[in-house]
Amino acid sequence: MPDHLSDPKLKPELILICRVNPSFNAVKEVRTSLQNILQTSVDYLDFCQASLMLVRDGKDLVCWHASRDGEGKTSEAKPHENRCSQLNDYLSIAENRQNKKLLESLSPVISTTLPVLLKAGDPVGTMEIGIFNTDYPSGQYMLAKAVSLGRHMADIIQESLFRRQKDRHLRKLAVWLELVNTISSTLDIRQVLHIVTQLTADLFSARSCIYLLNEEDKTLIPAVAVGSYDPDLKKKFKALKGAKLFPGIKQAIKTEQPVIVTPQNITRQLPREIIDDFAYSWVLLVPILSKGKTIGIMQTDRLLESGGFESDEIEIIFAIARATAVAMENAKLIETLGQKEQLLHQLVNKLTTAQEDERKRLAADLHDGIIQSLIAIWYRLQRIASSEAAESQKWHSEITDVTNVLSEQIQEVRRILYDLRPIILDNYGLIPAVEAHVYNISEKNNLPIKLEVKGEKQRLASNIEVTLFRILQEALTNVIKHADATKVKVRLDIEDVEVNLSIEDNGTGINTVFTETPQLQNRLGLASIQERALMLGGVCNIHSGPGKGTKINVSIPI
């Protein structure tokens, strides 16, 4: 939880608007349950106030309120009552009733929507969820919890109708369709996990939780738990972070099939302390499979007297787990694309800034160095040209000085041109350019650099040569600026189908999280290296660690 949520000055508020068919008449049946859930949101979920507004076209708005002091109609609820009145005024205008996003009229900090199915043949209703009176990062954190809460409320509203239906399979199908609609409507992984666990718990009258798996050390990451988990149980659930995999979970991972834990085999499938802490009897462990591997476990459990799980229930929960995996992959893909887009924006800004900085440096070099020297040479040559022939001998030393100055400026021009684009790269190719650059960097910075070159000294495509040379430049620049290295090894290997370049140093290294693409905005030099390789269909792997140096491997197809 963000630290600032505990600040007593912040009073985050939750508003839920459920829009249903006018034929819905079960308000009295659900009133107590919805009021209790609202009160739970302010007692346990960090909200100071919460309101649910039920909208039915052609009928009065129904509002429920709850505040942290436990009273639903105290002065603390006034802001919510005012928003209820504001929404009533908004809906009094006929054209506003067609607006699918009623919550926008109340200006939430952050919001989302959920579908609500009430009756076969009716249009799908919606539940809008909004967070108020807080900052955006806190709103994002609290929205995931609010979505689970909203899903539970929607299920209660639906249950008031579904319980009248005799066909239980039709009811489960309707809820299954609702699940698909719901998880496809959000791209937030946290919301996906809260939604599916809440739906599973409500549909099967059970507790439900999801564990993600830490691939590095094969331990559990408790993600979300809903159902009759009181605050003490939730603390115990969160305390399972880093716990070793239970035998039943190992079996689910190995077989990629649901594992049914019964009162008879429970001590073989779960640790005794876990059984005692959570009072487990009947437990279903279902793998969440993605791209051929298990990324998490969906767990559903029931009381001893429930009699366990029927085969169709197991199949539905397994299907929910499969849909969850797809939703998680989609959400992760969208998140990665968003981070990638942000990174590209930063790289473009860096490129633009670097270009302008280079132009300023070039202008300063030309103005303060070459231009001033050329002007001085011009004046001195004017003096020589206007002198008498008899005095030519005394200008001999002056001409010698002018020649030396011209020689220096010729070298300076060559340096500037080399920095802009090495002529040796265009005229002689990649290997001579790499050899020259490594020699210059080593001499200039007194840094031992070992260079190994393998392969024919053949010319590569111009874009490949330029890309590899710029990668080498960027990598060695990073070494000089950040690595504090005492030796560097550069290896260039030109093969028949690809060319490989590696730069390895014994410097301070970097944190491994910065070698992952989503984090590279913090290391734009490394990001630019990866982007240059990707543009030519290549790959770039960065291996590093604090105090372990850094190794960059780039492979580009020829």
C-alpha cells in the first residue's frame, strides 16, 4: 500500500453506479447485503466513504452510503449524497440518459466499468467504478480492490434474479459469459486477478485466491484472496510470499491439470500449518497456463460440509483459469507496448537533444577554434602580401608559424569530421574503423582495451556497419562515464549469416532490473543500443550485476 494512503488528511472516496434494466425490482432483497459490502469497503479497504447508485431508466435513483464511522447517513456521507443529487440532476435531462459513462459527470480521479447480466435477452448492464478525493497513483492502487468489490455487488444483484431460475446450467453459462466480457474489458492485470477470483468465489459459494509463481526461486507470490478471508487471514495469506510450493501445487504444475484436495488426502497435498491457519477441507488447485508453462495457481476451497466440487464445477474453474491466463498475457502485452512507446519517446527526445547539443558543440568548435585561427592567418598573410620584396626574408619565420597553425587546424577539422562520421568507416569498412576507434579511446583515456576480430575483412551492408560502429561508440562511452573499469574486452566476429559484437568490462556493473526492457528508460544509453540492434532484426543481451561488470552481446543477421 502506498505510504500516503495512511495520511489522515486524505479521504479517498468510492462511487459505484450500476445501470440496470428498468424491469429490475429486487431492490429490497439486496439492500442489506449491498449496505454491508459498502460498509466493508470503508472498514477494511482504506476508503473513508463509499456509495452505490442504482440507475433504472424511468425510475428514481436508488442510493446506498457508508462512511468510516460506521453510520450510513452521518454528515460524512454528505459529499456522496450531494453527488447522488448531482447525478439525479444530470439524468433529468433526456439526452444525458443515453450517455454510457454517467460517472464522467462526477469527474472521478480514475474509473473503470464492469458488465452486469440480469436477464436473458436483455442488453448487458454496466457498473461504473470511480475513485475520488485522492491522487492518481493511489487511485490506481485502490481501483483494483474496488473492482473486486464492485464485482461482488454485481453478483449479488444478479443472484437476486438467478436464484429464481430453475436451470442452474443456464445460470452458470450466463456468469461464464459475464466473466469473459469482464476480463476482456480491462487491461490492468491487478483488476483481472481481482475480478476472476471474486466471480469464482461468488459463483461457487467458496473462497478463492490466486498465487503467482516466482520463476527464479520457485516460491509463491500471493496475489489476491476473496471470500471469507477476515483481516487476520489476509495477513497470513500475504505472509506466504516466498513460501515453498505446496505438494499439491507441484502436482498441478507437473500435470498441468486441476488437483482435487479432499479431507482424506489433504495432509499429503498441503502443509499442516496451512491447513490449520486457513481451516481447509475441500480445496481445488488449478494451474494458470501460459505459453506451455504454469505462471500461477487458482485455488478455490469450500467448507467440510459442502461435499466438495462436482466435475462440471471443476471444468468451469479450469476454464476460468485458462481465460485468466489469456487476459494476463493480453494485459502484459499492452503494458509492455505502453512502456515500449514511452521508451521510444524518450529515445527520440534524447536523439533530438543530442543532435542539438552536437550542433552547438560543432558551432562552438568552428567559431572559437578554426574560424578564429583562419582569421588570424588571413591577417598575417595580408601583412606578408603588402610587404616589400626585400623584406621577404624577415617574414620567413612568420610563414613557418602560419603553416604550423594551418596544419593544426587541418587536424582539428579531421577530428570534427571523424566525430560526425568516420571517413575510415566509409572508405575501408567496419573492422578498420573499430580498430582505429578502440585505439583512440584506449590512448585518450589510458584504459587497456583488448580487441579480438574474427572473420573475413569483407565489407558489410552500410546500415549494418554504421549500426555496429555506433553501438560500439555508445558502449565504450558508457564504460568511460559510468563503469569505473580498469580493463575492457571487445570482440567482433563476422560469420556467414550474422555478425556478433561483444563489449565486456570489469567495472561496477548495474542492477539487473535495468537490463530489462521495461526499465531501460532509466538507462537510455543501453536502451539506444537495444533499439539499434532491433531495427536491423538483431538481438541485444545485457548481462550485469552490482560489482560484477557489464557484458553486452549484440547479434545482427547479415
